[in-house]
Amino acid sequence: MGQIPRYTRDVIRGKLDRLHLGDLLQWLQMGGLSGRLSLSRRAHERRLDFIDGRVVFVSSQLPGEQLATWLANKGNLSVTEARRALAVSLLRRELFTDIVSRSGVVKATVLRKEVTRLAETIMARILVAGELEFTFDPGFPVRDLLGLNLDLEPNQLLLEAARLRDEGEEEVELAGELDLPFTGEAFESFFWDLVRTAISSEMAVSGEQLARLRTIVRDVLATLAHWLKSSPGLVPLPPNQATDVALALGEGASPPLSGHPHLVWNAMVVACSIRCRDQAPPQSLAQLNGVDAGSDIWTEMVCGEAWHRPHSKRLDDLTPRVAENWARLAGAAAPEIGLDRETVELAAHLLVVPTDLVLWVLSTVPVPQPELRRALLHSLPRRLGLALGTRADFPPSIRSLFAPQGPSPVGACLHLARSYLSSASVWPDPVPADEGCLLELASAGDLMRAASRIKEESGRTPDTPVAVG
């Protein structure tokens, strides 16, 4: 199948081209095997669950191929209903199909029909995807889904998928990577790049010290990778932000977004969880506030300990204040570059969150060399932000802030305001190294007026420095 499968604890791994996909499915069917078959490309997974050789469910990590989005676009669920059910399933780690079946908002016959159609569509896209990595885990606890009785023969599924492919079904574009460089060659390359950046030739580092640094970097990446793998894009709330949400809910009010960056991030994840053709994702704090997510979602997050980040006083105080100040300063410049103020304010809140997560991990895994710590802080937030934002299907304008390939109006406002933050060096710069590229976006006069607005705004409420550690 392109490459000889490797067997590890009964898990079968290998590489697969589309010509041999049918052979693999037929082998699973004829063997009457049970388990989960994962097919991945650039870490984006599609999964087929088998019981006794029959396919009982198909799922995907790609946002446009998720069942909630499929049902909303087919008119079986309203966007609000789909968003609420999906958010609860993500927070409780409960199957979306179980929640929908139990609530009765979609009849079992309709759900079974749509899951089958989605399975055929996903399979058709797999057929045009080129080479894939596959894993079959016979120990995965697969079960028949509540009320579905889905029973797809692999050959029948493959034939229908081939028909859809011949009718023009195309593979969807994959937007970015979902993983951190944690294993194999990716980790080795990342580690040695860090060493070259952080450790000069004048610094005497023994082999034993180097091995210890390698372990430290692996521990940092392991913690972040665990968060990334177990999260649909959501991030844990610091205690003070969770308390503010609880107080608002207790008063019957909506949770406050401004000055609560982790809450803004999670609200954005919920808002982007359904990709609907006639609804664009929020582009500003005002639009995000207008997304009807339901109070149950925030109650779940506040009450569920799995979504709480351990307390870190300096960091818990620093990040919200930086988000608020950065939003205020960059927002002052926005009109001079033709932007809505709240668009820039939303971006500022989102931009600080991955850095906060990395800072918290670095506070729990001490890094003895300051240079290595700075190198990690320079590279990891961007990678983590891009991976989380891609997993949550954030708009390209937001994802590009973590991996700027060129200037953007939002990035320009944030860049000009960043130098007025007391801890500026800690937070990522959303503009490439050459500041002259800003002239591609606006005239020198507009940029000077934007900078003047920021300077005026910075004098109104000083940003008191807080040590990051």
C-alpha cells in the first residue's frame, strides 16, 4: 500500500495512495475488524469507525466536513442550534450525535441519512487527496451511535464516493498545520534551530547540559502538544477571568469580552465552529458579542475544571491588561488606516492568548538559559496560535497575525501600538521584519497620523510595567 505497514502494539501504521485505499477497506471488511481507521494529511485527520468490518461512523477534523456544519448547511439545524450543540459536545467531550439525538432537534432517520451522505462526501475527497498516512487502531472503543444504526459496507461507500468524485467532488484546501514539532525529525530540526539561535559559540555548553536542554524543550513542547491535541481550539480560562464570567452569569448578564482575552478566544472558537455559506465569521468585538452562543456554554466552561488554567498571579494580571491596552492603543490608530476600531480590538485580544499559554508553561518548566527561554517565547506562540486558530477555523485575517507573510491593515495598527506596551518584547509582532512594507498599505502621512493617535492615547492611561519572570 505504498509503504509496508508498521505494527506497534497491534496498531497498524503506514502510507497509502488512493489506488490502494480500496484494498485496505476490503481487508478490514473481510477480516470483520473493529476499531478506528485514521487517514491524515498534514495532520488533518479523517476517521472511519469500524465494527465487525462495517463502517458505523465517519468524522473529520476539517471544519467544513464536520457534522454540525453539514447539518446547518443542509437546513436540518439552525446555525444557532448547531453551534450550541457542538459547543456543549466540545466542552463535555460528548458525541455531538448523542446530544442532537437526545434533544430530538433532528429525527433519527434524517440524521442517519445525512451522516451517510457526509461519509460519502468525505470519502470522495479522500480519493482525490493523494498520498495519506493511515493508522488502524483495533483497540479504539468504537460503538454504534445513539439511534443511528448506521451500517455502511466499505465497498458500497467506496463506489458511491467514486461516483461523487467523477461528478467533480474536489479535495478541500488544507489551511496550515495542526501540530507542533514534537516528534521525529521535526523536533530535532526545531531543537537545533533553537540552539543555534540561543547559544553563541562563546558559551561553553557540555554534552550533558545540551542533553538537559533537549529534555526541557521536549517537556515544554509535550505540554503544549497535549493541549493542542485534546482541544478543538478552546483554551483554559485563568481563574480571574472564570470568576468574572461566573459573576456576569449570576447577574443574568452576558459574559464581558473586553479585557478578557481567553474568553474572547473561546467565544471566537464557538462563533467559528459552524462554517455556513451565508454567515461570515465575526470580524470585530461588537460582532462577536452579537453571536448567540447561549449561557449554558459559559456555565459549562466555568463549572468544568478541565477548562480552568492553574493560577499564576503575575501572568493572570498581566495578560488581560496588555490585551486591553493593546486594543485601546491600536484601536486609536484604526480609523487613520481605514479600519473599524473594534476589528483591531478583537485582533489584539486574540493575539496575546497563545503567548500567555506559552508563558504559563515556561513558568512550570524552568528554562535555565535566558537566551533559550527568549528563543522559545519568540517561536512557540506563533506556532501554537496558528495551530489553534487553524483547528478552530479562524478567518485567514486572524491566522495571518501569527504567521505574517506580508503587511495587513490590522497588523499595521497592532505593530505601531506594540512599542508602547511596557512588556513589548514579550508579545508577537504581527508585521514582518521590514517596517517599510507598511507603505504598501497606507501613505506615509496616514501612518504618521496613526502613530500620533497612538501616542496621544498612550498618555491617557499609563501602562504600569509588570515583570513577566
